[in-house]
Amino acid sequence: MAKRQFKSESKRLLELMINSIYTHKEIFLRELISNASDAIDKLCYIALTDDKVGLTREDFEISIVADKDKKTLTISDNGVGMTASELESNLGVIARSGSLQFKKEMDESTEGNATDLDIIGQFGVGFYSAFMVAAKVTVISRAYGDSGDGENNASKWVSSGADGYSITACKKDTPGTEIIIEIKEDTDDEKYSKYLEEYTLTNLVRKYSDYVRWPIKMDVTKSRQIETDEKDKDGNNKKEWEDYIETEIINSRVPIWQRPKSDVSDDECAEFYKEKFVDQADPVAVIRVSAEGLVSYNAMLFIPSVAPYDYFTREFKAGLQLYSSGIMIMEHCSDILSEHFRFVRGVVDSQDFSLNISRELLQHDRQLKVISTNIEKKIKAELKKLMDDDIEKYETFYKAFGIQLKYGIANGYGMNRDLLADLIMFYSSKAEKPIPLDEYVKNMPEEQKYIYFASGESISLLDKLPQAEQVRDKGYEILYLTDDIDEFVVKVLGKFEEKEFRSVNDSDLGYENEEEKKEIEQQETDNKDLLDFVKESLDGKVAAVRLSGKLKSHPVCLTTQGEITLEMERYFKSMQAQQGVGMFGEMQAERVLELNAEHPSFAALHDAFANDKDKAKDFSKLLYGQALLTAGVPLEDPAEFSELVSKLVF
């Protein structure tokens, strides 16, 4: 039969598809297996009412055969097959889907009740993805119910691409379809011969088509030990290993997430997670979802216990795996998973996904939004349950991913603070470990007004912070904020369970009485000239010098005024070092030097101010250096500070 030409629009579409539509060449195998699965689905559906089919569900299968000598890859099925006219209409006109037409016809004949007919191939373009790796494609098909004319009971469709195709009669013993791909020659940029390798084919099936309902069979190389005629020194037959070929089912067929919960143990879930997502540690929680409604879907989600090595890098790919009818359509769908829960791994499977032409993306995100909202609620509920019921496991999780929850609160101007506030933890001065905010509030004495916190680089530094001494003496718990993001988090939260956050650096800690406040104000008035002198001596290094109402045994402390704290200043400087000054500008905290009027050092400063201004200036610099050190801020000139100590002490 003479070569036929694709219609002009089909020819352009074929060229476009081969070069543009599919992201990865390996997708071709997924598409051909999906078509084979659809063909079996059709015949299986027909068999429900037609006894002549002669096949049970156990008889249907898909076969993959690689022939390295001939450089061919054959995918075959024993499904419904195609007549010559169907080959012409389905393969001669690109984007005409026989599967879609069949489903429409079944819906019409059953008045929309063909719900068990699970057909994914609806666009009629997947077959042509074969040309991404094929120099030539041959399709041999015999339609069920078409006995043909003896030697001509089947049809052969042959094409080398956009140049056209031919259809001739041929012989095939049983109904079904064989697709024979002649693999392209290797190039410098692409090794096409890898698609003839057993390892590659097995991996691709398990990656994309592992949960196709029909068995996918392939010859697999195995090894076994055999005895030889040769004897060893003890007179026993020597043994050696030999390779042999065995046909195996290489797909799992029934996804673990579709099996009833009662049939799947916790250990099986953990093993599935570790194998699927390449983790050595068990997850801290497994979330099973089976939802029906506007969008029906099954999901199995895992909350890891350890962060992947690349989690905090740009290389980490967040998102859940999306499946439709057992076919993986997307490996990392980030749109379905909130950024603050990006650590969650898992799969979502739905027949309701609206697929685009390449079956790699979604045409619109209505279904995704519905699923994403539901999944977010499930994850939040599971994390809260874990915190309440198994705090040790939660602490393990939080050590790995707590920072992610904090960023979730700080980002988006606090959009998610209500969702995440009761999941975060901070180190407690009393419990000496991280605790949830609701536990802090529950432990507050009745008279305590605020949730007190202190910010610094380390727990050990904050334990000795001078301005926190009085809060601790009151018996109040202090939350230690040691992550760069922590102060932004409490600022965004503002309060928790109607209790405001209050830094130990704040001038009003909420427990000073009016008499104490007036006494400090009077002392500042009496020592105004001294305080102005100290500020002038520090030559612009501080915005103010004050007498402190919070210091007890320490002579001095460093606090700030305005929105930017010392910890924020440190954070901005680290960001400037990484991303450049232009990103944040020169963000500096307005530093305040607080002096303890009851400490002997203040008396010495007062005496020097009255009798020796040069000495008083040195005292001012020394006290400022001491305040820097206790605040964990590096000295600008350690040598000068050392000289001051020597000069004033000896």
C-alpha cells in the first residue's frame, strides 16, 4: 500500500510534540504502557457482557521485550486491538483519541454509569511520544471480533515520523496490539540505546507505571549457583554462578495507599516510605486520606524524622507525587503542598485530575486547590496530635523541621500564624528544653501579664543575660530565642492566647510598681548631666544612656530602642554578607546603654565624673565594652578594651 501523509495540521503537531510537548524522552514508555492498559480496560469491560471474549481478568497482561541485536523495543498487550480503519483514524490523525471516544460511547450506553471504566488516555497524542526515541515505529494490531481473512486478520501501521505512514494487512494469532520501536542511533548528546537496557526499562516502569492495574511482564536476568563436573581438593563438585532469564511481573499493580488500612501495617508503610523516598529513618507519622466529594482522591503522606541532606538548599525539590489511575503524572507537585509543610513527602492519586496534552501538568488548578486545602488541615491535625500524644517524637520532628514552621509564620505577613502558632516551640529557662507556647501559658502564675523572651546566639549566653535576672527572680519562665528568625516570629505573632510577648530588654516589664518607676525617673533627673556625658563619651555608639530598673547584680546591660533589635541587626548583617548590602541596606539597631545605679561601678563612675573627666570617659568606654560582651556583640577594638582594663584596674 502506498505511503499516506499525515494531515498538514497533524504533521505540524507531530513535529511540535516530538520537540516540545514532553519534558523528558523517557515519558514515551509511560505513554505506551498507558495506551496498552486502556486497550485491556476496553476488552475487560466488553467481557462483562460478552462471553465470547474468553479471557478472565487474570489473563490480561502487558509485555515488554528488548532486542539489543535488532535494536528494537516491543510493547504488546492482549487488549481490544484496532481494525485497519481504527489505525487510520486513531494513528493517522494526531490528537484523535480512541480511548476518549470509547469512554463517551460507554457513558452514553450506560447513561453515565460507566464509572468503573478507568481510562486515562484521552488526547490521542501519547503514542507519538515514541518518535522521541524511535527511528521507526511499527504497530501490528488485531481487533477483538474481527477474524479477518485468514492470513490478513490483522493490520500493520508503519511510520518513520512526519514523512507519513503506511497501513497493510498482516497476520496476528490473537487480538491485541504490538508496538515495535526501532531505537535511534546514539548521538553525542543522547544515548538512545539505554532504552534497551533491562535496568533502565525496569526503573522507568517502577517510576511511572508501577501501579498500572494489569501485570507488566519482562524478561529479567537472574543468577543462580550450579554444580560443575570439576572437583575441588576435597573431591566435591565445584560450584559457579550462571545467569539465566526469567519472565517476571515488574510492576506492583495495587498501590499501598489504595489498600484498606486494616491490610497495611505500620511497618509496611514505613518500608514503603523509606524505599520510595530514599530515607533510612522511619517517618514520625503516616497520614492516610481517602476523600470523596467535589474531588475524590486517595493520599498517603509521611512526616519525616530527619531532614534530607539537601533540604535547606536550592536543589531540594518539594512537593507530592501525583498519580492518575495508577500512572505517575508528576513527581514533585509543589502546588499541592503549602510551603510551610514542604518537608512532607507522599503521594496523591485521583481520577479527577484535569490533565493537559502531555499528561505532565494540570490544565487548571481547581482540583489542586481543593486537595491542597484538605491536605493542609490533615497535616496540621496530625502534627498537633503528635505534639499532644507523643512529645518525644514531636521533638525529634521539630529538631529537623521546626525552623520551617517558624518561617511559615514569618512569611506572608503572618498569613499562617493562626495555623502554625500552636505547633512551634521555644527553649524554656525552667523546663530546660523546647516547649510549646500553650504549655508556657498554662504554667504562667496568675499575676504574670506577659510571655517573656530573650534573644541571643546561645542558651548559655541567655542564661547569664543581666537584664533577665530580675525576671527569673520573680519566678517567671523565659523563652530563649536563638534562631535568627525567632524575633520576627514573635513580632508577627504579637500574642498567644491573649498574652502579649515581651522582651526582657523592654523598659516596661509589667511588674514594676509606680513607686519604683518614679524612683528611677528621679534618679535619671538627678544624674542627667552624667548620663549625657557618658553618651557623648561613646561618640555616637549609643542612641541613649539610661538608668536601669531591671538590673540587680550586674553593673550594665545593652538594650535597644525602636523596631530593630540586636538579634535583627545580626540577622540583617548575615544576609548582607550572603546577598549584598543593597538587599537590606544598612540596618542598625539603636543601642541603649543601661546602668545599674545601685552597683559600685556606678558610684565609681559618678566620682570620676565629679573629679576626673578623662577617667570618667575611660569608665564610660569600659562599661560599654562590658555591655557588648554580655550581649554577645563583638568588641570593635579588643586591644583598646584590654588597655582600658589595665589602665583602670592597675
